[in-house]
Amino acid sequence: MKIQLNTDVHIDGTEALAAQVSATVEQALERFGEQVTRVEVHLSDENGAKSGQQDQRCMLEARLEGRPPLAVTQHAATQEQAVHGAAQKLAHLVDSTLGRLHDHREKTSGLPLSGTDPKNWSDSPVE
């Protein structure tokens, strides 16, 4: 999984920050293995130089193999809290999305092919 960090002008996108964010996101999404191909992280300080509660914003966008992207946003008092909260939200969303796909596939895999009627099936081998 590739993780790309983007920051606004009020946040210094250091290597240490990138490593910390990557570790948090990887840990939250590790159980999904190769199904998540890329995650874009967008960090911003919505009040700039002013201080305020819940002004740190983390938006995560995950790219799933063969699926449209999923996105979540978390506001918090600190960057660390915002990243952690967004990573947990994203893990839940990916789990829910992949679970629905799995459930849908299970339900449709037992259906007869179109044009066949299971009432007309016999135990005799096909010639």
C-alpha cells in the first residue's frame, strides 16, 4: 500500500510527520492486505495561525483495487488525534464496503444461471 501525505501551508510536512502518519494508517488498514492499493492523506489546519478547538483536519482517501475511492474526514484538537480518528473511520468504511461486496457475491453465487430453471434439473448426467 502506498501512502501519500499532502499538507497545507500551515503544516510542515516533515519526514518524521510522514513516517508517523504512514505508521498510523498502515496499522489501521493492515488487515485488508493488498485490497487497499493507495491512501492519500490530506492534513490541514483550518484556522491557520489562530488556535482553536477541533481545527486540525485529516482527510483520507483510499483506493481499493477495482473499486471507486473511499474518503473520510476527521476534525480534532491535534494532528495526531485527527489522523488516528480518520484512520479508524477509514478502516470501518473499508471493512463495511468489502463486507457488503463479499455478502453480495455470496448471495449471487448460489443463483442459477439465467435461462435455466432449477425445477427442470435432473440427477442424470449431461450427454
